[in-house]
Amino acid sequence: MKSKKVVSALNHQYVVNDPLHQLFDAVNVISVQGYDEERRVIYWNEGSEILYGYSKEEATGQKLEDLIIPELMSEIVVDAHTNWIKNDVEIPAAELTLRDKNGKDVSVFSSHVMFTNQYNNKQMYCIDIDLTDVRQAQEQAIFKEHMLETIFEAIPDLFFLMESDGTIIDYHACDKGDLYISPEKFIGKNIADFLPQEVVQKFKSHIAKAVKQEKIISFEYELNLPKGLVYFEARISHLKKYKQIMIIVRDITEQHKSAELIRHQAYFDSLTALPNRFLALDRLTQILIEAERHHEKAAVLFLDLDDFKKVNDSLGHEVGDKLLIESAHRLKQVLRKEDTVGRLGGDEFIILLRRLTDHHDALAIAENLLKIFRTPFKIDNRELILTLSIGVAVYPENGNAASDLLRNADTAMYQAKALGRNTYSFFTKEMNIVIQRRLAIEAQLRGALDRHELELYYQPQFEIRKNSIIGAEALLRWNHPTLGNIPPDEFIPIAEHSGLIVPIGQYVIEQALRFLSKWQLSDQKSYTMAVNLSPRQLRDTELLNLIKNTLADVNISFGSLELEITEGVLMNGQSYINEALIEINALGIKLSMDDFGTGYSSLSYLRQYPFDILKIDRSFINGITLNKSDCDLVKATIAMSHSLGLTVVAEGVETKEQLTLLSDLGCDFVQGYYFSKPIPAKQLLDFSAALL
């Protein structure tokens, strides 16, 4: 503990400096300490208390090196002070790191003065300015500088600092291989001295825009570098205060390639590289605008490859794809440079003809298309013959809008199909009437279920050997209040095309099974119910759940349901069809091939899919008593089916003679007008009850 006499003596000895102390006492933002020749504290102002944490009472009488001098500096400080006292060598002002009461570092700028008082004693005063905030600011600046350096090194972008006239002052490049030329060739040079002229013009115009608008301006350009063509994006910022331009350049080659690929995939067919539906219709719209402006004609040709599905089915999709590619090549050979050929999907193509003066221009091209397809295709050492059906719609006679012309050309194409294929057909007013009815049917079909206009009829099926009814086929009928009775072969394809077949199909299954339950209960017999399935229904993920739930609700066994599939469903060759049929078979539901003999390769389907029943189409039954060839075909079909374990049903039986012959041939079941036409549920209940 300090002696009070020592403190008192020190205070008395240096009282001559009281006016100076009073000045320092008034300033607490600066630390001022006074030391005697022994480096003992003789003065300690408020600023020192704040900076170092020692009160005046704690500090007075303490030696400098024991208070605020770090241990490593202690000897240096003592020597310097002694040298000043004895040899008059001043201690220079300097930045020092001292310590406070708690031992923490204190950064100060320290200045020193030496006085000799009236007692001829020397006293040193230290004036310390706190540099903590300065040091923190310096450290933060250094940190930011290092951080920026790290960021610059990590970012692959190029940075250029320029004068507003395009003279490059400085640059940064993480990879100098991204530079157009080496730095020594462009530093201090104007971009006009080494960049291509078109790129220079882009830079100058956008620099001017950035200076004028005072905002970041970006643009894209391209350069040929040793590694190839490279695409860049430049972002320009005007540093107004310094009258300089900062330009950040990024390599966007990969993004550009990806964008090009996406654009190509969006507008072009991936298989044939032809314009797809979207791009073709956009071009058609432009052609029509041009035709209207110049009072010219234009034409849309809708093309379909005849029997293309047979190729896919028999030779595989790989051969089919090669055939489509070669077909696209042939189509382009016939056309003029200003015309467009596109692929709409599948085996459908579209051709757009511009600047026509007469219908004969379109006619000549259609004939050339048919002609070029008469040459056999050579695919994988095979020669294949493929023909076209072409529908033609002409602007402005057959429509003013792209959608109208495409629809009318499609209608004309189906007319060409009806004429025997391998031909062309122009759209006519009669065709327009047909399409208008189709549109009207589609519009009314959307509300037919809600309006209760759809009704199930049932055609009974008989077992020939026992001459007894064994079940029925559910057939949908539609009676519209204004359109009248619309036949199924007219509205079912429309329902399939529009997707309405899914809810309609669900309605048919539910109604047919509920009636079957009522029918079995009424007659106390295990009748079966046959229901037709379309391709779209087989894609419905809820189909099997609907069937299982409905069968459970009405307490009907799986074996009482028979699902009829046409060859048209199977010709799609889609994996989901095979999976659905396997699941149906696994449940114990019977599968029936409907309209056998009208398709392309029925035998392969019988071998490929788990069918239980085969239905011979009515077109064969009609002629079995009239010509030997039909009779032989039906006989062979029945024998083949039995050898495969299949039950045979003959459709369209209308006479006693047909029934007798089918019985002799060993046919299992029959249905047709000879027994009953399709009738409503109530009539079928009465009909079957009368036979019991």
C-alpha cells in the first residue's frame, strides 16, 4: 500500500504544474499522465481513468512499467526514459499497444514531453490518444480488402475498369484464358483498338446508355476465342464520382447452349428435327398475315401415313422411328424453300404452302407428295411401301384462322382415308357440315351425364348347346332432346378423343354391375355382364379401384364381369395396356377380344395377352351361310380358339340358318337380332323371366 507521506510529498513537489493539470483535467477524451524521474505517477487525469481503468488514487505513486506497460516492453520503456533523463534523448511519438487495469490491450498514439520544475526535478508527461476505433476501422478495412480479394479470386467473372471513352485502366481475371487478348495488349488501350467492330459498337452504345440513365445496363455479345465461340453477358455500371466505367463480364456459353437446346426442344420435333405443332401453327399464323396483306392464297396440307401402326406393331418402334425420319426427309424434298413441313405427332405431318395463286398449286404439290412415296423405303435391309392420305384446306376459302384451316385440313384428310387412302382430298362445304355436327355433339356430350340423357341397353347372350341365356353385353345409348338418337359409333370416338370417355366409362361400369346384381337376384342365376373398354380408360389409374369397389358394393363375383377389348386398343403397343390387362386377369375378371378378324395381327394378340373369350365380328357371321370362304374362316377361328382354351362368341346372329351352322361348327355363345336387339334393363328382366 502506498505511503500517504510519499503521495503528499509528490503532490507538493509538483504543485507548480497545477494550472497545466487544470487544463488537462478539463479534457477527458485524451489520456494525460505525469511521471517523475523514477517514473512514478504524479498526475492522472480523467481521460487516463477512462482509457486505462485505474482511478487517480490507484495510479498516483505507481511506476509506469507497473501500470500500463506490457511486460515485454517494460525494459525498453525504462531504458528510454532513463536515456531521456540522463542524455536528453527524446522518446519519439509512436503508436503503441499498452494494457489496461484488466490486462487487455489498449492501442494508443503516444506523445511525450519533458519539464524541469522549480526544484530542478524532471517530470515527463505522456499524452495518449485512444486508437481503438481507428484500429478496428483499419482491421475492418483490411478484412474487407482481403474478403474482396478472395471473392474476386473465387468469381469466374472478368472485371474491367474503363474511362468513359472505352480506354481500359485496370482489370481482374481469375482465369486469363478467358481474356480475348493478353493484358499487356489492352491495358491503357481503347477497346476499339482490339475488339471486333460489332462488339465495340455494342459496348459504346450501352456505355452511353449507362451514363445517361445512371443505372446498371446489361447486354450479350460473342467472341471467337482459342477455345471456340464464347457467349458473354456484360453488366455496365457508371462510377459517376470518378467518371469511370466498371464492366463485369460473365461467360454464359453453357447457359446459352442450354437455352438454345430448350428453345429447340420447345419448337422442334426431337425425332425428325422438323418444326413441331407449336412452331408450325405460329408460322401458319404469320403466313396468313402475309397472305392477307398481299391478297394471296395459302394452303394447309394435313398428312397421315397410311397403316403406320402396322409397321410399329409388326417391325417394332425402332423401324417405325427410322421410317418417320426418312418420311420427313422425303417431304422436304418436294417443297419449295418458302414452304414449311412440320410434325404434329405420331405419324401426322403438316405442310404449309405460302404465296399460292391458285388451287392447282396445292394440287401439284399434293400429287408430287404421293408420287415420291411410291418409291419403296429401304430400312434395315427391308423394302417397305408406305402411302399417304392428304387433306387440303385453302385460305381464305376454307378458313381465315390457323385453327380453322388446320381443323378443316384434318377433316379433308379423313375424307381421303374414306376414299381408299393413298390419295388427297380438298375440304368442302359438305365436310364442314360433318365437322359442325361433330363439334355440336362434343359440346352436348359434356353435359349428357348430368342431364341423364345416357342410358344402358343390354343385348342378351345365349349358350347354343343349352339354348339358354347366360348373360348380356352392356351397350350405351344417347337420346338428345334436339339432336335425337345419336349412334354410339358417332359419339364414342368423340368421347374418346375429348377424354369424356373416362367419366362415361365409369358410369357404364357402375350401372351395368348394379343391374347385373339386380338381374342375378331376380332370376337366381349367375349371369355375366360384358362391358367395352376404350384405350383412354385403360390409362385411368382409378379404373381397377372403381371395378373392385363397385363389385364389392353390389356383391358380384369378379368372374361375372367380362371386359371387351378391341384390337385398336392393343395396336397402341403401350406398356400400360399390358400392365392393366395383367392386373385385370389376376383379379379373375374375364377378358374378351372384341371384333376379331377386322384388325391386322389378331393371332399375335391372342398369344401375347391373357384373353378368355374371343368374339367373332358380325361381318364374318353375315356371310357364313352364303359363301364358303366366310364359313371356312369362322370354322378355323373356332377351332383355333378352342385349341387355345378360349370361349367363342358369335356376334350379329340374325337367322335360324346362321345359328344352326354355328352350332355345327362348335361355337359356344351367340348374340344378335335373332334372339333380341339391345333392350332397356326393364325389358331384359321381363325377357329373361319369360325364358325361365
